[in-house]
Amino acid sequence: METATRIEVPQESGKSVTTTSTTYIDHAGFRFALLTLTNSGHRPVTMGPTSLAGFEAALNSLDLSRVDAVAVTGQGPVFCAGADLKVMTALTTLEQAEDVARQGITALGRLAALSVPTFAFINGVALGGGLELALHADYRTVAHSARALGFPEVRLGLIPGWSGIRRTVQLLGPDLTARLVVTDSLAGRTLSSQAAANIGLVDRMLPGDGFLQASLDFAVGILSGKDSATAHMGPDKERKPFGAVARFTALDAMRKKLDARLHGAAPAPYRALELISAAARTPRGTTGSAAEIRAFGELLLSDEARASIYAFHVTQSMVKKPTGRPAVEPLPVRSVGVIGAGLMASQLALIFAQKLRVPVRITDLSQERVDSALGRIGVQLDKQVSASRLAVEDSDDILALITGGTDKAVLADCDVVIEAVFEELDLKRAVFAEVEPLIRPDALLLTNTSSLSVEAMGATLNHPERLIGFHFFNPVAVLPLVEIVATQHTDDESLATAFDLAGRLQKTAVLVKDTPGFVVNRLLTRLIDQVLSLIDDGGDPGIVDRALEPLGLPMTPLQLLQYIGPGVQLHICETLNRAYPERFGVSRSLTAVVAAGLPGYLDNDGGLSPAAAALLPPAHPTDSGVVRTTVLAALAQEVTAMLEESIVAGAEQIDLCMVLGANYPFHTGGLTPLLDREAGSTFHPGMRVPVSAVS
């Protein structure tokens, strides 16, 4: 391989922008122009207006008479991470927003229009605009080490705006495009290199070591006619028919699922489905459309997109740099003890063993309960093996790490001991009083309490400085939040160890003040309490429960209560009522539901159960808009009180907790951006775009 010439395209000085450099390469009798995307700073490769202009200039400067093919690649672990969101969210007019789509379509379209074969050598992450860039090449290789390919735009309140939808439909058809662009995006899923190759998104997966050389070899095979590709989008390939009736029926079914989940609250997935449907009816070779440009521009200036991009930045930045972590070395964690053998304790034991690969010892008063916990853990591991998420050998190794019994003396050598017993203060105090003399003085004590005072729990301990709240969310394997609760006694070494432990468990830690309910349960309880208060006063239960549906939250309040369990929720309500009686009540109907042993207010079909209805007062006519206003005003009041009490460092931590702990979708921004646009609060002045900008 011989390098002949290198051309640098000038960029704006003083900014961290992506540059495009061109290298002419002779390889196995063919001459390539290799365009390499790099960043002038330390940020990943992204494409903003300056970068797109540089990329297009590099294409325009090519001497195609001297080359047999053109290839595009990146450096290190990133091919291109997509559009520059920081630049895009600074735009304030529809014309500016639409210009972003036009410029991307023009620049990438220039690659697709070259008169010689084109290749994308996807060396690493290819997301959003980066994947769209690759799709404009005739052929694509991907490194086995590339860890993420996909379209995150819909989750960010946007659509792929640089002809990515059209080109994916032409390559894979509308159904698979809808899965990648809408379903996977909303779920935060991306493709591995292997998965991308399996579905035909790329032509060939190659080893990470020597990837460029192997990609050039592949290209030579194509140019010489000795190789063929499966995912080719070149001009000599005819588009296959999509089976319109069946395919569009599938899109309609996806739209109905979106309605059931989002109720129209997030416009991006609906606009994406419209464009997918239109692309499936469009002749091959058509590039960007006016509808695509308009949709991208309008969505970029929408409140939902601004909130989604804010939520993305919050979750990304605070995962990397959690607020409040002391700058001291954490203690090692070589073994863990779990006190309790219930459902939550079983989940905790499994995650500690699976993520840390250290011995985990479960203790409870009954060997039967311990055996049941071990059985549940085995079932969960078997499910992971059946789903090909875990090898049989790994499952066996993990299960061998978890042991259990009734003798708490086995906790003596544990570096960390976490309790997961019933949510009752005196019981938890008694557990710690029994355990503290048995364990080492430097062992970390954790409580998984969801609402009780950690300081009160450790009031009788000889070493209260090593007790920390470590609140997981159910299901533990799914929800990535851990609320870390420190007290006035907590020392830096213990706190640093808790943060480090959360990271090793692949959880995001948020430091919260030791107050009842902490963040997530306090806000969810205020929501449920307000809804139950309206129902107790004669509000129509069905209307009250569904009043928040237009916001696109994960569950209605009564569905959420059913999931939590009425007994647990009543206990949390009582705890918060004692702490804040002026804002939290204890619902008469919830008390009656618990006394009657009901699983909640709803039947199996999601309607009000006859047994619960019998416990409620006669319903009067109810306005869902008034209900929504009332509930959101209560939440805004509670967030304001929490910030005044310094429960967390700022509104961003509250939003992080609601996204990661309550599964609030990105279009809500977590919570506070939603309250700003729906309840008139001002937690984020300047985040919303003036209405005049999009009209």
C-alpha cells in the first residue's frame, strides 16, 4: 500500500470540528481516494454545518480521473457519531433548522452521485447522520469491534434528516426500517456489527485488527468482479417490491402501538412512519424530499426535541461525572452479603454476582426462603441463557458464586452488606444492630430503603459513618438508577466506595439528601396522592386515571400503583404524610383497598374493578383537562420544594432520576421541561423555542 498525496480541507479555527482529509492510495492494482473523518479536538467525530461543508469540499476536490473508487472511514472507535446536537439546538428559526437537513442531503448526496464506486469503511460507532453517511456509499464494511450502529434520532425528538430513511427503505424495506428508526430508537437500542451484517445493513463484517487493509481487499474484490455484496445500493441494482399491502399493514400496527404507548405526545415517531411509508412508494434514486426537510426542521424546533436532547445530555454527562463523588480512593469489594431473601433481595444478589463476579451470601430467617431465592436466581439465569444473552458456562459460574443460609456469621468477611428486608424502620434497625458486631469495622453497610430515613436507621450503630442508602429500582436488571443517600455521618471513603460500586454494577448514581421518599418515590407518590385525592372526592376514576395520557408517561397513576403494590404505596404515603402533612395525605380509598386485600384499583383489563368501585364515593362529572392541570401543578410545587430543600444539586438530577428510575421517556425531559411547557413553571428558562420561530 503506497500513499501518494494528502489534502487537508481548511476548517474554522478555534473550534473542535470534524475535518475531512484525503489520501490517495494504490492497493492491489487499484487506486483509491480515502476520505478520513477526524476531530480537531478531543470530541467524537460529529457533523455540523462546518464539517458538512468540509466534507463536501473534499468530495468536490477529488480528481476522479486518477482513481478507481472513493472510500470514507473514521479513526479509532468512532466512524461518525452523528450530527452535532450542540450546534443544532442553537438554531432558532425554521429556515435555519431546515437548512441543516438541506445541507446534509446535499453533502451526502454528493458522495452518492460520484461517478466511481464508493465505499464506507465503518471502523467504529456509526449513529444517526454517521450511519446516513455510510448508507450513501455503494458498499459498506464494518469492523467487528464497532459497538453501535443505529438511528437515535426519534428518541431525541427528531428524524434521520439526511435521506437516511429513504435509503434504508430502499435497502431493507419499510418494516425493518421502521424497526430500526422507530422501535429500536425509542428503546435506546443499537445494532452490533454482527447484527448489522445479519440484516444486510452492511455488506461485510471484518476483523478490527487490520480493518483498513481488509476493507481495501474487499473493495478490490468488488472492483475486480471477484467478490459480490449482499447489501449493495449501487445504480446497477433494481429495487425489490416490498409487498405493499402486508408492509403498510405492519406500519399501521406500529402506529397503533405508538398510540397506546405515547398517545401522540411525541411527534417524531409519527413523522418518521409517514416518511417511511412515503419512501416505500417513491422511485429508487430519489433523494431528499421537501416533506423530509420540513419534518426535520419543525421537529428540531419542537419543545419535545429540545427536552429530548436535554435528557440525552443529562444522562450522558452525569453517567461520566456523577455529582458529589468524593475525590478519594474507594475500598475494594471482594464479597457481598445480602440480608433478606425476597424478590428484591434475589435481584440484588444476582446483579452483584453477575456484574462483580464475587461471592455473594444470602441470609434470612428461614432456609426455605433462602432456597426459594436461589431458585428464582437460577430461573433468571436460565432465561438469559435461553435468550442468548449469557453463555451456559457463565451462568454456571455466576450461580456457583451465590450461596445462602440462616447463619449471619457468614457475613463476617464481606466487604459490603446490603439489607433488603420489609420497609419498616424498627425492623431495619434491628437487622443492623445484629449484623454490625459480626462484620469488619471497615465493611460498608447499605440499605435498599425506598423512603425511610437512613440516619434514623443508623442511630444506634457504633459506626454510622459506614451506613449509606443504596436504593435500586424494580426491576433491578432493567432500570439503571441508584439513589445514593448520605447522612451527616457518612465519611468520604464510604461514599466513594458506594459510587464506585454503582459504576461497577453499570448503574448511574445520583446523590440525594436523606429525606423521606428521596427523589423518585417522593415525586411518584405526590402524583399518586393527588390522583387518589381527586378520586376520593368523587372524581370519575377512569377520567382521573387517564387524564395524563396525552403526556405519554409510561403508566397511568393507577397502573403504577398496581405495579408498586397498594400496601407498599400506602406505607410510603404514610411516611411522606408524617414528613410533609401540608402536601401529602393518606387516601381513604387506598387504606380501604389495602384493608380489603385488593391488588389495586384495576381489573385485569385495566378498568376499575367492581371490588374497588364499591369502596369509592359516587362519581361526579369530571374534566380531564382540569385534572391534568391540578396534578401537574402539584408536581411543579413538589419539585420546587425539593430544590429549595437541596434534595439534589439541581433540576438536572431530578430529571436524571425520573428518566432512569421511573422510565420517563426523553420527550418529557425527565420531568421539569414537561412541567415548563404544560404547567407554566420556569425550571429551564430559554429551553423552549418561541412559537413565532416555527410558524
